[in-house]
Amino acid sequence: MDGLFNSAFDAAMAWNQAGLLLGGIIMAGIGGLLFGYDLYRRTVCDRVTARIVGIRATGIKGESVSQGEESGENKIKAGGKKGKASGLAVLLIAGIPLLFVGVGLYFAYDYYGLLSGGVETQAVVVDNEYERSDDGGSYHAIVSFRDSSGREWRVRDRMGKGGSPFYDAGERVAVHYDPSSPEHVAVGGFWHNMLLPVVFAGMGGLFLFLLFFAPNMKKKPSQAVGVVKQSYAREMYYPVFEYASRGGEKIRGEDGGGGNWLTSVIPGTSVTLLVNPRDPQDVLRTGFLMPLLGSLFAVPGIVMLYISFARFDFNVFTVLFLPGIAGFLAAKARKFVKPRDQWETRAAFRKRMKEKQAAKRGTGRFLTAQEICVRVRYQDNMARRWLFIPVLLSVSLLALGVHLGKDMKSFLLSASTVDGAVVRIERTYGSGENGGYAYYPVVSFRASSGDTFEFRDKVGSNPPLYREAESVAVIYDTDNPRHAIIDRGLMNWAGAGGSALAGFLLLIWAIRSHAGIWARQGRIRQNP
């Protein structure tokens, strides 16, 4: 039976390793191609300074029917089955934020009920109970207190905290209990009990606001009957560049990649172009978009390849799976590749692409200066209206980074490092759309007191990062040895540093975006 289980485990490991290896090759390959194309353009093409002289727009929508001119037929449809289906969809979408608001209000109501009708007394933290979960678990304080009749009660704090306990054993803390049911207790102060309800109610209220109220906010009164309201959501904008050739001739070219955001391609802006020497109209605006896209593919691919090679466990199933998956992918790829005798020549390919670009340039129409100003105002107003979201997100990430950093610092100050060993690997299945198995190492170590402790590491992966009986360094809290982690060096600060860095970069981006909006609106006011 053990042999069958080991064979099944080896097969699952081989399948995961093969998938990780091939996935890393594909991701790193795509990233390498993007980097290679950008490097090729920068090496082969001529670098020139150009100016944006116009905007070609496609997908311009016709005038919409005003609200007052809506036909009776449309009104009937709006109130029919389609309207009922839309109302049901909105109700389902609103159900989750409503649930968040309800949970937050319930906890807040319960806490204020204990404050107003309960009895306050002092309690002592006698222990911290660790509740394990898929994301690592949390600590809940066990407090002891006596009610007005002198009876002793031991209750569990309903608020938990991951990483380290809220209170140390032996610490005194204020509690409010229900005299009719003393096990109904609120432990600690205001923010200890209200932070979670505020977060739940705030998140739910924000989503409801964005869903129902924000789309209807207008700075100006509602438009009168017969006045059209233009939408720019489906428009694509292609900037037209003008530059001087080596002979002094004015040449116009157009970047093949368009976008639906106009504020970055305003006419009159000076830009740097990469010009194809074989086709002066084939231009590419320099920037970091292509290297950024390459990084988004290459970095995860390299990490996947590193994990695959560092933790590669060779067995008989590996020999079967790797060639099998590679052959399957090759057979699928052959369906999309033409036979060699049907390949077109390089000259024919260039001619076809040039004709395709010429046909593409013939679509749409050029925007007037007034139309550009209207669209820039519209997009800047939309950006300003929603700019508070990245600001709030950046502040939240910065606060999370500071909190995690302080947590890690206080933990390391009172921690000791010892050698431990992986005693087993626990497999957990994650629910949800992207559910799958994750493997968590369970580590055993001996503390300075001579007692042996076990803990499950918070970091899970598929395939496993560790093997059974593998030696690892362990950092544990000398006051609470059950609070321990695998020592990963600088990676111990990955959560705090990553959150703080993401928040900082997002805040810089929001500040730059807001500054750009003010600068553009100032130029438009000076030159309407």
C-alpha cells in the first residue's frame, strides 16, 4: 500500500514539475522575444526627434438618442424580460458588498451594545490559542476574569491576529461582558474591536458607491431634451508624427500601436522615434512599454525555471511526462504552421505587412483641435474623479508594509535561530476558481528549553519547495516557541518590502498623474 501511495505521489510530482518547467520555458521565451524585438528596433532603427502633429481616431460613435426621445418600444423593452434580467444581475453583483456592510454593522452593533449595556472589568491573558487555516492561521487571546458574583470565566477573544498574538500571556486587559451571559465578551479597546467592522463596512460601502452612485455623478445639470451626450469609450487614437529626414525632407509616420487614452499623445508634444531605415513611415515611439511587458513574462518564467531546476526530483515518471507533454505541444503547434513549401518570402511578407499598415491608416478620421480639447477634458475629469482609488490603495499598501515590517522587527528582536528539519509535507487544496493543491512544509526544531516543537510554514507551493528530512534554519520566538518561521534571509522581509514598494510606486504614479492633469488643464485654459 505504501509503495502504491509513493508511486502516486511521484507521478503527481513529476506532472507538476513537467508543467512548471514547460510553463517557465514558454513564459521566459515570450519575455525574451519581447526583449529581443525591442533590442532589435533600438539597434537597427535610426533614432530621431519628432513632433506629434495629429491624431487619427477610429471607432467614433454616432450621436446617441437623447433620454426625452426614447421610443415607446424601447421603454417597453426596458421594463420587460431584459429589464428584469438586468435588475437580477445588479442584485447579485450588489449582494457581496451588501454582505460586507451587513457583517461590519453587525459587529459594530454588538460591540456598542456591550459598551452601553455591559459591565467593564479587568481580565488577565492566560494563553494564546493558535487557530490554523489555509493562509497560515491566527492567534486568539484566552482571557480570565471574574463577574460581579465572583465567578471566574475563561473566554476566547473573537478578534485574531496572524504572525504574533495581540497580547502577551500575563498581560492585563479591559473587557466588557454581558451580565446575563458573561461568555459574551468584548476584549480590549475601540480599534481592537472596531477595525475589522470599519474595514468591512467601508469596503462594502465603497463598492456600492462605485456601483450605483458614482456613474450618475455630474458636475453640470442634466442635459436638456435633444442634446446629445457623446461617449468616447470605444475610440482608438493613433498619433501621427512628423520628423525631418537626413536630407531635410519632412516625413510623416504613424505608430502601429494605438490606444484609447488621448492625454499621452497630445499634438505638439516632442517625442523620440525609432525609424525603420527601409521604410521611413514605419516608426516606433521609444519607451519602456516593451521592456515592461517582457519583464512581466520573463521574470515569472525565470522564477519558474529556477524552482523547477532547484527542486527537480528525477524519477521514472519524469522520463514519461516530459517527452509526452513536449510532443503533445509540438503536435498542436504544427496545426498552426504552414508547410515549408507554402512559406512566403521575406520580400512578400514585408510587402503584405506594408499594405496592411497602409489599409489600416486609411480608416477613421483626424480629430480637430476642438475635438481633441473636448476629449482631453473628458478623460482628465474621469481620471481626477477616480484618482482617489489608487491613492487610497497606495496608502493602504504603505500602511500594510509598515505594519508587517514592525511585526517582523519586533519578532526578530526577541527570536532565536536554531537548526530544524522538515518532518512531513502537508497538502492543502485551495477552493475557488484557481483552486489547486499547495504543499506546506511541517518543521520540527528543539528550543533552548530542550522541548521539541512543530509548526507548519506559511509559504505553500506546487511543487513543494522542500523535501522530507531536509535541514532548514528556523527562527522562533523565545517567549512563545510555537511562533516560528523558516529563516529565508532577506526574503523574510519580502511581504513588508513588497507592500511598501508597491504602495510607494503607486503613490508616485498618482502624484505624477494629478500633476499632469493640472498642467494640461492649465494649457487648455490658456489656449481654449
